Amino acid sequence: MTFPNRDQVLAASAGWVAVLLNVLPGLGAGYLYQRRWKAYWITSALATIWFVAGAALAQGAAADAEQQNQLVGLLGLLLLAGITAAEAGLAVKRVRDAG
């Protein structure tokens, strides 16, 4: 029995599912669907760094700046989700075009 290689698994995945999974629950869930572990862990590390940086910066912030800090945090996570969604879709396209 032969197992499919990385590119075969990626080409067989539905690009729209990977994009949707990276946007809706976010944080690299589409990479799990594509079995792209390195990209998933990089995304998880970036999200963790973003959370930790936000928590550290909020320690000394005034109460009136809290809403702005939350908005910046949310926008950062949405940007991360958008970038990973686009990359997941482009990765499927790139592998299908090459093969």
C-alpha cells in the first residue's frame, strides 16, 4: 500500500474548505484540514504572540483605552485569519497548476 505524498494530499483537498476553515474558526484550522502541520504551528505561534503582546501592553493601559486595545487585538486576529486563508487557497492552486 502506498501513501499519498504531501502534494497529492494538498491537491486533493478542497481549496474553499481550507479558506473557510482558516477564516471562520480561524487560527489555522484550514491547515489541519490540509495536513500542513508546519503552517499550522507557525500560525498558532503568531496568534499566541499576538495574545501575549496584547495582554502585556494592556497591563498599564488606562480603562478608557481598553476598548481600543480590544479592537486592535481583534483586527490583528482577523488580519492573521485573512492572510492564512488566502495562503491556504493559493497553496492548493499552486500544487494543482504544477501537477
